[in-house]
Amino acid sequence: MKIHTLILVLFLLFGCGFVMAKSAVPNGKSHANTLQNFSVDFSNCIESIGVGLVSTDSARQYVPPEFILVGEGQPVTPLVVRTARCGISVEGRGGGTGHIVQIGAVIVPPDFTGDINNYTMFYYTDDLRLALRLNVAGVFAQFDPRIVYAYDNSSTLFVRVPLPGILMLNLTGSVTPSPVPAGSFTANWWQKTFAGPVKMSTNVPVIFIGGADQTLSTRADGPLGQLIGGTTMGFPIIQQFNTFANAQMNVSGAP
């Protein structure tokens, strides 16, 4: 799937939510002055992306009303499950390999930027510096040093978030990297914090978009199981296995 087809597909499937775009900008005072903005550099990354469907009512329990779900007014809305393994440098410090697992709902772009915008429901990383810095910014990012990320240039990827992660989940399946560059991509992930909305905007200058066929599994009685309505979830909308040499995430307080 070409780089900008992702947004086109979501627009076509859930277009009615976008008529509410003007109301998507969260109200309230800018907290740009109360949040110390920072940047994170990523290098030598592999990334899996899966977009499935969950009940809009279930997703709304995690998404404040200031943010407009793409499936607003419809029975279901898209949910994004992203995993990544990268070299991670926070404000020029660190640089070791770390892992990220984040889950969120696709939303109407609050500031009309980015190729995709998601509201961050859950964020896990085994990079302590990144977890601490995000929490200082108000983002609830849980540090889990036991994240398993198994991919050795093979055709399979296995990711596990075990305890102490609030969510216990497995993501497993086949993946196929692509040798063909697909242009640039910018993903915005948002979260409402004690000081107002925070935007985590990651720009990838050159991304290689491959394929995947993966399944998410979790406990039925856990928060993720209740969100997806069971123990397993597939990704009928989009599945990707991406690689890129570098990217930068800018974290900032949004107006």
C-alpha cells in the first residue's frame, strides 16, 4: 500500500467523522510555556503497524471529547497497534537500542498536520530515559524492561508486553520487508495531560513499507481485551512492516 493510501482509506471508510474537524482542536489555554519541549532521534528502525476495528463506544472511554474519533457516530472506529525497535537518543543522550509498543485510536487531525493522527491510549517502552522524559511532559508512558521483540531478519515477528505492563499482550505473525522507498511520512500521536494536550510528532524522511499478517492476543478480562471485545484481534484495514534509517519525534505542548 502506497504511503498516502493509508489516510485515503481511512477517509473513505470513516469519512463522516471528518466533517467535525473544526471542533477537533481541544479547547483551553496553550501550555506550550509550561511544557519543556524535547526531541527524540530514532535510527535503524523496524516497525509494525496494524489497523483494526473496535467499538466506537469502547474507544470513546479512552479518548476525551475534545478529540474526534474517525468513526464518530458509527458503530466501529479504527484502532492502531504499533511496535518498533530502534536506536533511541533522547535530547542527544543515550543511543542504545530500545523498543516501543503503542496503541491508539485514529482521530481527526486536531491541527490539520501529519499523514495520520492518533490518540494515545497505551504507551510502553523499555528505554528508561524515554519513559521518564515522556512522563515529565505529562504523557503516561509505562517503562517495561521485559518487552520481548524477536526479529532476526527472518519472516516472523514476535512482540510481547509482559508484567509489569498494565496491558499484557502478544503480537505475532509473518512480515515481509520492502526494498523500495515509499517517500516520507509523519505520524502524530496525541494525549491529554494535566497541563493540556501533548503532541508527539514523528517525521520519517524515507520509509520502506513492507507487508505483514499478524494477530494480537491478550487477556479477555484486561483493559485491552475489553477494548477489542475478546482475546484476539486481526488487522483488516492495514498491516505493514516498515523499515527506516532515521526519524525524529518532536514532543510539544499543543495550543
